Amino acid sequence: MGCRGRKAGLPNIHATVDALPVLVEKTTVELFGRHKVYTHKELESRFHIALERYSKQINIEAQLMVSMATRDILPACVEYMTSLSASIAGIKGAASKASTNGLETLLVEICGLVDTLRTQTEALEKAYLEAQKTADVQAQAIVFRQKVFPAMAALREPADCLERLVAREYWPFPTYEDLLFRL
């Protein structure tokens, strides 16, 4: 929220999970009750439903990210790395004096990103399993926000880098470029 929000005394809440408790604050309950919009029980119900919906959405997205990384991105990268290493070996076999430094550097970079991708995938799996085990609805939503959401962002970083490095014919999804200019 810009300067206007601060001047008007409006809160600047950055996350859904932090904003939802306002639904059941005393002043909110009194306001909605006074105007006969919602009762305290109805607001409490809406609060819990919103928390459950939030947790469910993040859980689905996290599981999908793990699946995409494991079943699509990693195999595509391995296939491309295999092709690169065969190219390097072929070039060295055909012309021993030919430089393959650029290809070798690319291969090493992709290998490192694949390792990072796998590590971040495991961290995301661990985070969403921890969140799923949390019984209280509000506590669970907080775990999804504080642990799962950042783990999702961390997994996305190596995946985005790999998208730029892996040859188009190996990449299993439309790239950002495809989405912006080709669809």
C-alpha cells in the first residue's frame, strides 16, 4: 500500500494468513453484527473456511511443483546433459585439439542447478508434509505461509535458470518466451 494507505491509518498486511484474523476481531464482529450482515458464528465459519482454502491451494501447488520437478524437469535435464556429454566426447574424439570448454562449462552449470533443484524439491516435500501434519487450521495455514511458500520460491529459482539453459527441444513445458510471444 502506498503513502495514502499509511496516511489513512490502513494496515499494510502482506500475506493472506496475516489478514484473515481481522474477520474475527472484536471490532469486525461488532461492525458486521450491528449492521446485521454476519453473526460472530458466521464470521468464525468464514475465517476457518478461508484458512482451509488457503492451505489447500498452497498444498496443491506445492505437490504439483514437486511432481513437475521430479517427473518432468529432472528427466529432461538428464537427457540434455547426456546429449551434451556425448557431444563433448564426440568432438574430442573427432578433433582432439578442438576446444569444448564452453560446452563443459554449460554441462557443469546444468549439473549444479540439477543438484540444487533436487535439494529444493526435497525441502519442499518436507515442508508440505510438516504442514499437512499440523492439526489446527490457523497454525497449518501459518506453516504453509512461513515454510511451504518460501520453499516453493526456492525451488522455482533453479527451475527458472534451467529453463534458460536447457535446449528448447528437451524442455518439457512452454517457456516464458513461448507464453509471451508464440501462443
